[in-house]
Amino acid sequence: LFVQHCALCHGERGDGQGVRKEGLTRPPRDFTNPGWRASTSPRRVFFAIREGLHGTPMPAWKSLSEQDAWDLTSYLLSVGVRE
């Protein structure tokens, strides 16, 4: 799901270094940043996926099922976490 819907902007590693990052008005979120993870919640991430983020290039992904959006939420919150 991430590679298909998100990697173009957010990069295959979720680090915000996608091939489309240069053409955006704001840089894509770096999901590997521990500060981002500490300052967000699963609910906020889910909402951003489903509704997009107003005033940013982040689109709404209403075409994703609710389960897919929750799966992406879980994945995004796990990117870069050290075990």
C-alpha cells in the first residue's frame, strides 16, 4: 500500500525523499523522524490519509478502504522505529 500510494512523494523508505518531492509546495513528511512520531497519534495519521491535509500537497485518499487506511497508519507509525 505504501509503495503504491505514498512512496512517490514520501520515498520508498518513508524519509520524505520521494522522486516528486521537488515539485511540491511543502516537503513531504519524513515518517522516520522520531519527533514526528512523538507528536502525532494514530487517529491524526488516519485522518490525514483519509481527508488529506488542507493547505498542503497531501491529498485525500478516500478511495482506500478504512482497513487499508488503518494498515497504512500502522505502517507509517512503525517506519524507522528501532527494535
